[in-house]
Amino acid sequence: MNKRRIVVFIFALFVSGGIYAQDAFHYTFFDMTQVALNPGLAGGFEGTARIGGVLREQDYGKGFGLGQYRSPVLFVDAPLIRGFRKQDWVGFGFAFQYDQQKFSYLYDGNNITNAMINTSSFGGLSYHFALDKKRKNVIAIGVQSGSSNVSFKDTELVTPESLMNFIQNPGTSISKSYVSQLPIDKKKKSNKLGYTIGAVYTSHISKIKSLRLGLSVSSIGNRLSYSVLEQNSGGFFRRKLRYAAFSIYRTELANGLILEPRVFFQYLQPSWEASAQMMAGVRINKPTSMILFGGLGYNPINGAQFLISAEVKDMKYFFSFDLNLTDKAAVSGAASAFELGASYILKIRKRPNPDPVLICPNI
């Protein structure tokens, strides 16, 4: 492979890697993204509304805020109305996701750097079918759809054409293009994400045991999505189906210790990803009543996972740190990723409105 092909290949690798990486789901606290994980989770709680968010910084190596990938996600969901039966209900969920991928490399003393940004928004409905009148066992089916925009950050970009010109004319400075001059219809392209269908089974086995299973399929019937790989005009490709499954089991032992094994798996042709986690929690009454969790996990892609979370009434706080133990560490460093986030369930109680009582005086 000659020098020209190597340079063009490197450039295409960085750009195309961003598009396909952003199609995947890559959160250590996968369940805390709620509707971004599975539309069947929308409205699956007791309360008026739930809001939350997760910030993920990945492959930062040099320090916080310098990660190659930055992926915050915000969501809101709520149980809307009663279903066809008294014990059933309909839920709604909406999520916004921001993905930023930086790519840079040194070529003959020139630092080539830029960032590609993918913003996605999606929303949908879910139907929760209770298998018993007390709602101890519920099957939820959800569907959602949305769109995304791909754009470049307002920084310098070295195009394949300018790299070829630099190789063919050694000694000349590399020419640089800016976002307003890019041959990809200026700044951004909008993509249809297609539909995501998800199913979630929740079982409250007893007061101290519960189980939740979920399965979803994304990018069903999506339209052609934009690619920046083709020179001059850009091109289109069809997003591949993504399958995601998870399982969370919680039990409280006789000594008060709470155990929560968790499993996540996804498949996006031609690759797959999985993680297994074990959380252990204890109840703390002072200075405030809360459940404090700590745990370990492992992902064959990102390595070891260290997880901390706290449940304080209707609030949940969580933090995770991924440590590279795989060959990926040679590229991104040992510090793989960290996540920080919270969620809150809002409960608005209706004020009682009793019928007026007319008291007749004794005459």
C-alpha cells in the first residue's frame, strides 16, 4: 500500500468509525438511560414523571474533558393514562442524545484535528400489560422513532484532496478547509433513525426479590442515512439492526445485604458487546435514609468496571469508571471511560376533595 492510500485510509477510518460507533449503545450504567435503552421502560414506575441524564466521557487518557468520545443523554418519561383494563397503563418517553467524537493524528509535523457530532432525539409510547390485579408481574411493549443530525465542529479539517495534494507536492504546506467549505452540503445532514421496538418483563417476586428482563431491536425500517466518506458529494448507507438485551435481578439477604447481578448484551453486525456486573448494597439510616451500592463488572471491549450508586428516596445517583485491561489500552490508554448521572421520580399527590357534609341542627 503506497503512501497516498495509507493517508486516505487513515482519514476514512476516523470518520467512518465515528458514524458506526455512534449507532451502538455504550453505557456502563445501561439501565439508567431508560428509554434510550428500551422503549418498553417508558412509564414503568410509580410516580408522576421521571427525569434523568448520564454523562459519559470515553478514551480520555490525558484527563477529564479531553476524551475522544463524549456522550451525554437526557430523558423524561411518565405513565400517561389507564389502559384497556384497570390494572394496565400507557407510558410515554422522550430522550435526547449527543455524541461527539474527536479524531486527530500527527502527519509530517501537522496536527490534524476535528470533531464529528451526532445529535439524536427520539420518543415513543409503551403499553404495560399487568398479568395480575396487584401488578406484581407486568409485560411492557414499547415503540419509538426519531432522527439524528451529523455535523462537524467548527475546527480545521484536512480533506482527502488536500492530503493528496500535499503528498504529490512535498515541501508545500498542507491546505486546510473549514466547515463552511466542506463538500458535504455545508454543515449537517439529517437522518431518520427508523423504529425501535422493545419488550420488558418485570416481576416483583416478593418484597425482597425482583427481576427485570428486556429485549429491543433498533433501526427497523430506517431510511437511508448520510455518510461523509464519499468525496465531493457524500453518500448514503442503511443503518444496520441493533439487538440489545439486559437482565437485572435484586434480592435482599437475611443480614440486610442487597445483591444485584446485572447482564447486558448487544449485537450490531458484525460486532457484539457484553458486560456482566455484580452490585452489593447496604441500607444506611444516618444522616439520611439511603441505600448505598458498590460493584464490579467486566466488558471484553472496555475491560474492568467499577460502579457506585446511591438511592435516596426518589433520587438515584451513580458513578462508574472503566479501566482498560484489553489490547485497546495500547491505543486509548488505561483510563477508558467514566460516567456520572442522576435520575429523579416526581410524585404529585392529588389533594382530596371530599363531598360537603350538611349538618342539620337539633331543633
